[in-house]
Amino acid sequence: MFSAEGWTKSFRSQPNGNQCVEWNDAGSAVGLRDSNHPDGPVLAMDATQWAAFQDAVLSRTVNQ
């Protein structure tokens, strides 16, 4: 579903490698993964879910 070259690392990812996240917009779905484990699980969501996730992160309402 997600192409290998379509992953983009967050500009907020830490340089020491502890907190790295990447996303991949495949059109019908967006994937989110830990860039330290690219062969690991991918959280897939549709555009509405991705927008809600971004809003929650930007408003800091995601539980930490």
C-alpha cells in the first residue's frame, strides 16, 4: 500500500534517533511509522483520521 520511497521524516524527529516518526501519503490512506523500525508496524488511517490526528497533536490534546 505504501511505497518505499514515499516516506517523509518529521522535521521534529530528534537527531539522536530516539523519537523519529515518518509518514507516507498514499492518496487513499496515510501511514505513520517509527523510522527506527521501517519494517515494523504501520498505523494506517484515512484522510479524515489523519486530519484529526494532526489537529490533536498540534493542539497538544494527545496523551503523553
